[in-house]
Amino acid sequence: MLERNWAGNHTYGALRLARPRSVPELQELVAGADHVRALGSRHSFTALADTDGVLVSVADLADPACSDPAGSGAVEVDARARTATVPGGASYGLVAAELERQGWALASLASLPHISVAGAVATGTHGSGDGTGSLSAAVAGLEMVGADGWLVRLQRGAEGFDGSVVALGALGIVTRVTLDVEPTYAVRQDVFTGLPWSVVESHLDAITGAADSVSLFTRFDDTGVRQVWCKSRGAESPSDFFGAPRATRVLHMLDGAPAESVTDQSGTPGPWLERLPHFRLEFTPSRGAELQSEYLLPRRHAIEALAVLRRLQPVFAPVLQNAEIRTVAADPLWLSGSHDEDVVGIHFTWELDEPAVYAVLPHIEALLLPLGGRPHWGKCFVAAATELAPLYPRWDDFRRLRESRDPERKFGGAFLDRVLG
């Protein structure tokens, strides 16, 4: 089939790629398949989405500006419930633009607006903020095609719902997602440079709580935190940040990458969808030639995790482009990286060198997993089910849910065999 993921490091081994144009067509395809997996925006850095059967893209079901409210591509806002039902295969960027047109907004967006709603939700992808949950936490309802081809609709509070949101595509193919929304609002973004480790260690809680969303960029070397990106709904733009001066030019977090691709850093308030992501929708996200890993740790272990990574830095420095430290609020979702824990996410942007990256990951995981670090499901990690199960209190509940929904493992694959058992 020769379809590849966004980074180009994985070639899918499926027999074919199907692009159904209607939900009934998708239902018929799933019912007749032995093995089938959903393919989103291809931003996973592993074989997560792969199958030895049929890959299914639901992108042709997703037109967020669809004017027909009965159409599968429409963004349908329920003002009374403060929710919007959106196409699972649409990108957050396109959904956000349609919500903004209708006067509504999401509480959070990930760094990249290019990723699909269903794919981001299924892997526990997140934005940032002490009081802000992951993108998955905003899910109020799901519509998916189950293993028998029937359409399943689940609402928040229903039995098994908390196990169905971050589900790695193991329970069905999601066609529509209902998200919490709020009236549109403005955000400003301010960038600061040069925050010493001593300040981070002494004031981490105050630093991450100083704006609605705070990202700290570092290489874990003695230079400390090189850049701090603050996104805030407030109107005032400070001149410094815990002693770190304001950046004097627009910055990309990766050395040598084009600054034109990042969102506005002027400190001027603007539409939420143009400030919350790190990257602009009309540009290629980040650098492209990279791999990524991330581990989400309980906040109580954040300082210890940063310290052990600083000591390990000489081991992974040759393949590290940059690292980002963010926070995410707890949620009840069974396989979420922030399940029942406020967490600190430590993200690594690696060189596009799989052998070298996978050589250093065991060293990182030997330090972070004992601290409760949960790997981001869509990024590079080496832990298998035996190491992952103790990190998730509802692990066995999810296994039982999966057995009830897909006993024949129609939605399975080699990657899920490794990480779920």
C-alpha cells in the first residue's frame, strides 16, 4: 500500500486504504472486514494505527463547514448544552474555524491544529494548563461503528464511557465527537527567554500557574529553560517572567526552523484559535523531520523527574532537538495520561533517527515509569503491557470493556498486542 505516516518513519502494512463517503458505507465495510483500523491525520509516530487488514480514513465524512445539519460533516452546536458535535475525521484547525464563525470556542487546543479530532481524542493528546484537561476530557459524546457494523452512540455518564474515549481505536471507528464548548474569547501569547533551573525548581507551581497555558522549552542542559511560551486570556502583557526577559523577536522552539510557522507572539490579544496552538494551520507543523516521545507524570514527582533527566542528558543529548514541559489537569478517562492525576508532561522532539532514539528510550523509561510516567500513546516508547498496566488503575476494566466490544480483535493489530496485551 506504501502509505506513510507524517514523520515518514512508518510505512503502513495494510492490504488497502478505504475512504468511505457515507456512514452506511463505513458500516458495511467494517461488518465485512476481518481486521480494520481507523487512520487519522497520520501524526502517530509508531504503528499504532496499522493493521494487516483494511485501513479506513473517515476524512471524506468530514466537512466542518457543511451547511446541511443532517450531514455527517456538519458542526452542530447545542447552545443550551454548550456542546458541539463535529466530524471525527476533521482537523481541529478546521473545526475551530467553524466554531469561531458560529461564535463558539474550545477550552484548549494542542500544539498542532492539523491533527484530527478522533485521533487526538483516542490517544489522549492535550494542550496545556494547570486547570485545563486534555482534548479527550472535553468529549461529551461519541458516535462510532462497532465490530458488528452497528452504529454506537455513547454520552458522558453512560456505562463504559470513560473507557471509550481514550481507547486507541480498539473499540471501533469514531465518526462523530461531541465536545464541550464555550463562547468565543481572546487570548494573547507572550514569549520569554532564559529561565535558570534554580528558578524552575523553586517556583514550578507558580510558573505553570502564571498563565492559562505555559510551555517551557529546554534541552535539559545547564542553560536551563531557553524559552517560555505563555498563553493567557488576560489583557495585560508583562515585561518579564520570573526574571526572564521578553523575547525581542519571534521565536521557533527548534533552532533554525522558520519562525513564520508559529502563532502570534506579540502579546496582543487575538482569536483563541490563532493563539492556543503553537503552529499556524496554513504552515507545515513543527519541522517535520523528527520523532517525538512524551511522558505524563504526577505533579508531585515533577521536580524529581526534571532532576533525573538533567543527569541523564548526556545520554540522549545527541538525538534531542528540544524538549517541552507542560501541565494537564486530571480527568476520569481510564487510559488517559492524566487519569485521576494532575500531571506534568515532558515531551521530547528527537532527530529523525529511529535506531538512535529507540536506543535511549529504555534509559528514560527506567527513570520515569517508576515515578508514574505514562507514555503518550501516539508517540515513541518501548514499554509493553506488563510495564504499562500498573500505571493505570482502570486497566483491567478497559480489558473487560474491549473484550465485550471486540472479542475477535477486529480492531486489533501488532502495536495494540504489545501495549494492551
